[in-house]
Amino acid sequence: MSVFIGVDVGGTTCTICLGNEDSTVLGVSQQFPTRSKDGPDATIGDILAQIVRELEQRGYGPNDVAEIALATPGPATADGVLLQTPNLDPAKWDRFPVRQALEDAFGELASGVRVSYIGDGQAAALGEYAVRTATIRWPDWISDAQHAAFDRSIRSMFMVTVGTGLGGGEVREGVTVRGCKGRAGHAGHMMLPASVFRYDHDRQLKVGNAYCTAESAVSLTALTHQLAHRLTLEQWRDHPLNHQGSSVREKAKQLRELAAAGDPLAQELLDDQARALGVTLLTLNYIGDYDLLVIGGGVCDISPALRERYLSVAKQTYDEHALDGFRGSANLSFSLCGDQAGVIGALVYAYSQQR
């Protein structure tokens, strides 16, 4: 039986997913470091080694692979040539043909296996859509009974992925919207009003080629930038994070746990993020008028109580700024797939290329 493989390369970690011919997920790997600073060769080598391990664990080899699909942060060409991608060190990754490099590397193990390419936000949306409409089975994560209860009537969906950056992707009628050059879905680089940002310092983060973008408000990169300023303020001078010797980025990674424990600084930062996301989702819905708006990525790992608070703040902000007809009608939800939507979507895309 042939094996299909999805590969999701994030700004911080990578993940591998295997599926069989019956559109059933066989397994998802543990996340492993992207090693962006070490350059593309190191990352491609790590991906190849992980693919071989995942295959061997399930009794397969490289010659059993029918198709591989690769998802990475963008911007990139439709054929997977990276273009000053903010979340993969541009000094080493710019103009790198990542799709071709993975195909060539795997070709040394098994000839004739094609690698296709899709943006990471597009992949995440496709994975979430496929799971919610039960067009792919994932028994280790979602039971058959849950699959049977899912909504096959969903026709349009936009998903934002909150992680190192802010990705996005749209699915309509079961098909990922890729755009004329494969670049569709870059929600993170939409401009936001300055009023979304609490302090002038928060507006000074340049992501990609602009200030005051969605990604400069809603991402780990944004939290790191904002936390650095907050910790210099008199009101947070005695905050426990000020007594740690770790980097600001490592401190920012602790904010979800701190917010869940009731830490006021962490809650303020995540509330600000949720408000900015509410404005972002409203803007997207003005254009697309979607059946469903989904929040995915690493932010899904927050505690249930914090998820409820985060979603409530996003909805309140959405409705506060929405026109009549949009106000109160948004169908906002956290992802069912969490941080693994992208790799599931890459697998689904691999299936679509064979069909």
C-alpha cells in the first residue's frame, strides 16, 4: 500500500505526517527544531531523516512513498521558491528552492517521487477543513463518532494560524484558494489601525515590509516585542519575569501558562492580541463572508478557560467594529487540529496532487 507524506516547516519547528491510500492519517511526528539559522541544508537533512524514521516505525520504506507535499511560511512562488520569508532567516533562505531541494534529497532514497508545494497558512486551512468535513480520517486524534458528527455543509472557511508569525488560508468548496501566483492568504501582513496597539512601542515592530500589521500584533514575534517594553514599565518592575536571566523570547513563550494562572501582565498581553485578532477577522470576513472563521496554530494550546476568554475578547472586538449585518453573526472557533492543522493539510494536498 502506498504512503503519502505531509511536511510542515514552521519558523520554529517542523512536523511530518503519514497517510495511507484510504485518506487515513497513519501518524504525526513529534515536532522537531527547524534550525532556520543553520540554513536550508540543515533543515532539509533533518526533514529527510525524520521521514525515514516515521516510515520505518510503521514498517515502510522510501520506495513505498507515492507523493510528498511540503508547506512552509511565505511569501514564496507557487513552485516553492522562498522570497524574503520573515520567519525563515532571509539571509540564508531568500530565493531558496525549498520544494526542489526536498524532492532532490528524497530522490537519492527513492526515484520518481514528486514533492508538491503549498503555503503553510493554506495548508492549515485545508487540513482543518478536511477534518471538519470528514474528508480525511484521523483516528489517533478524532474518533469515528466525532467524524460522523462533523459538518459536511461547510462551503467556505478562513483560518488564521497564530504561531511564530501569523499565517492564513482560505478554502472554498473543498479547494484551497492559492491565488494567481500561489500567494493567497497572507492575513498576517494586512494593515491594522494604530488604535489596536496599546503603546507607541508596539507600533514600531516591522514585520515583512510594514509596521502595524496583523502579524506585528498577533504572533510570538509580536508578544516578544511587546513584553520587552512592558517589563521596563514601573507597574511591572517587580514582575517575576524581570528576575529571570533568559531571553525575552523565552520569557514570551511562558505567557500562556502565566495567563492561565491569572498573571495580570500575561493576561493583558493576550487580551491585546485577541482584540487585534478580532479586527483582523472582521476585515477578512468583509471580503470573504465565510461560513466559518477559525483560529489555529500554537495559541490553541492555551487552557480551556483562557481559550474561552481569548475567543470572547476577539468576538467582542469583532462586534464592536462590525457593520450591521456582520455584527453578531460571526462564526468564530478554535481549530480542532490545533498546531497540527498545517501538516494534516500538507497531507491532504499530497492526496489532491495524485488525484
